[in-house]
Amino acid sequence: MTAALATTELLARAVPVVGGALGLGGVAVAALPARVRLRAELRRRWRTWVLAAPLFLGAFLAGPPGAFALAAGLGVVAVAEYARLAGLGRGEWAVLTGAALLLPLLAWRAPERLGLQAAALLLVAAALPALLGGDAERGFTRAGRTVFGLLWIPVALCGLVLLGPAALAVGVAVSFGDVGAWCGGTALGRRGPLARPLRRSPRRRPGPGWRARRRRRVRCWRRSGRGRRGCGRRRSAGASSGTCWSRW
């Protein structure tokens, strides 16, 4: 009952903040002139947030079952994308997908089971596809990428269930930080409005010994072209071809 009241109170605070941010963002995006280069991308991102915000807030409004469904859904989608980017096989994908569904369920129904035994089982499951396939060449790489995927996606998403009402505040803060980081990086990037031109390094002149070495090379080449033995610094392997091996 206490957790439900805390979630309701947080939602009462978060909904106006998120709704106001989306409203101001929509007005700003709609007011952008057509000559702005990122106008289409900003509108697409705004529509994505408009669709994602009700799902995120509604999941926490449903209580722990909604948090579990949100964590499991995000985990399955993220695992599919990570497996494609990391080049993992079906075995690693199955391990990551199973963990994305099982770990949030344990965090909801039996959080006391998320201990050292669960960590050991995850490590064994990460190495199991490579061991069963007998991949001695890329087995360690596959297992390492699977372990990283387990820590990055299913284990991290368990926090949406374990943190309870605090996960709502964390999610809103992370969302605002993500949007702010993207806007700051775009503004300060190479082609952003606040970007500064890169300073070119001054042109360096060659040292005084460079011209002397060049003149010595030209003299050796001329001597070798007249049938002489050159400057005496040729290698024995290149003496027959008349090539001067002196240093520039």
C-alpha cells in the first residue's frame, strides 16, 4: 500500500513535468523554419517521445506487474539489437533473451534469489553456447560479449523492478539528461551553431640538413648514372643496379 501511494505521488509530480516538457518541445519543433537542417530529425524524435512517455508512465501506474512488463519488453528489444550489432549467434541470443525475461521476473516475485548463485548461473549460461559448439577459436570472444550483454541489458533493467517508485524518477532524469546531451552535442559539434573552427597547425619547414642530404643524393645518382660506383654508401645488393642508398 505504501509503495502504491509513493508511486501515485511520484506520478502526480512527474506527469506535469513530462507533459510540460513535451508541450514546449512540440511548440519549439513546430516553430522551426524549413531551412533548419535538423528539422525533420527533431520532429521524428519528438513524436517518439510522445509515444514512449505514456507507455513508461503507464507501466509504473500499473505497479510491479507493469514495471516487470516494461523491463521485459525493453530487454527483449535491446537484446535483439545488441545481438545483431555484436554478431552473436542464435545460442547467445537465446541466452540473453531468456535472461531478459527471467531476471525481471525474479526481481518481481523472488528478489532474494538474485545473489551469487544467480551470477554464477549467468556466467555458465554465457559460456555454454561456445562450449557446446566446440568453438576454440572464437569461444572466448563470444562468451565475453555475452557476459557484457547480460550485465548491460537484463541485469541493469532489473532496477526498474527493484527500485520501485524511485525508478520512475530515475527514468525521467535519464530521459532529460539524454535529450540535453544530444542537444549539447549537436550545438557544440563540428557543424553546430556554437562550433568553433579548428586551428590549423603552422606549416613546418624542413631542417637545414634536409637540403644537404638531398644534394648528396642527387650527386650520388648522377655518379652512378655515369658508370661510377657512386658515393660508396650503396648496399652490396643494389650495387649492380646503380641505386644510391644514402640517407636523405
